[in-house]
Amino acid sequence: TELTRTSLLAKPYSSGLEAWLEHHSLRIDKSLVLDPLNARFPIPVTRNVGGFQFQEVALLDYPYFADIRSGGLNQDSMITAGLPQVTFSWASPLTFDSTRNTALTLTELVKTSPGSWVSESLEITPRMGETQQTTLWKPEGETGAELVGALVEGRFESYFKGRPSPLLSAPQADPASPEKAAENGEEDAQKPSPPTFGGVLERSAESARIFLFTSNEFITDQTVNLSSSMERTLYLNSLQLVQNAVDWSLEDRDLLAIRS
């Protein structure tokens, strides 16, 4: 997304991991989730009072900011059970095909409300009604809870299994020749040679895991500051979610158990 003073635009984004995720039966749809249970979006408006103009901030319902609470946070997971709420901004639906990959187990961590719907439109500007108190968002198509955060565990088969390693095909720098080393001095002569790669790891360990959250924006400074301005306090829930995931990954379960 691109947020300016006068506009809010959504742009297609490619992480380069789409084929790799699809290999592991994971897919992030090219659409955005809208949730009727949402956080509000601040927008400046101008009012005329007795011939004088005043500028104030109106808080509009904004379905792209899913306000996810206990019903959508996995209460059986230490990662999400202690969180009172998380705002997921501009998130996309996540799907997992367990029939294609029985070696992996998915744990749902974050889901939107049952009234959610999805849209492929890039028009995400907040909408305002005539009274400046109503919004114009209406569900489109089928509604239902959408998965936007998950943990996938198990043995991951390498995307490059049965294929030549891309590291072997990449050009590697030649070690410095003695003549060049002499020109550059003894310091360059002592530099180690570039590493060489001899093969492909076909699978991961059984303890491998992926945390996948389908929003690129929910922990950026811009979005956190926006949420903080609405609450008039520093908004930390989204950052806490990521910190919990890191602690869980590092087996620091005791810290999660005592954290409020």
C-alpha cells in the first residue's frame, strides 16, 4: 500500500516466494480481506460552522483493518492466547491443501470474523457517507472467516529436490591470483576464498516450521503509528504477536507463560 496525505493506493506485490509456498501446499490469494469487525481509520475533514471552517479528524469504519479478538485468536496456542486483540491491515486469505502434503501440520493462529468477505479491487480509500458518520462498505459475494496467520510444522521437502542447485549454476568469483594479491597488499592475500557448494539438501528436519502472516503492513512503523494515533497510546499488540512467534520458535515457552 502507498499512503499519502491525499490518497491511499494498493499495489500488487510479489515476494518471489509464491512458487516455493505453493510447493509446500500454501497459497496466499491475490485478494484482500474485509471484515465488518474492524478498527477505524482516521481521516481529516473540514466542517463549516457559522461561516467558519474547522478541520477535525473523523474516525471511519475501515473493513481492511480487521479487528481480531479472542474469537479469531487461537486460545490453545501460547503464541496468541495472551493477546487481547490484533489489528490485521490489508491482509490476504491463506489456504493450505493438507491432502497434497501429509508431512506438514498447519495450526491456525489468526482468523477474521465469520462475516468477512474478500475483494480483488485495488480501490482501498476510506469511504464516507453524506453525514460523515456512516460508511458505504457492503459485503461482496460469499462471507466467512478467513485464515490470515498460521504455523506450519513438519518435514519440508526441498523445492530444489531432484533439480540442480541454483548456487552451483551461479557464477562464483575466482580466488585472487598471487600477482593481484601482491598488488593489493598482504591484507587481500589473506582473505578467504569464496565458499563452494556441492549439493542440495532434499528435506528439512522434522522440527522445521514456518510462521506465515498474510499482511505486509501490520507491523510497519506507518501502520503502528496510525493505530497508535487512534488509541492515543502506543499500539504494541501486533509487535507482541511477532515477538511471541520468535520466542516460541526459540523454545522460550517459559517466557511466554509468564508474559502478560
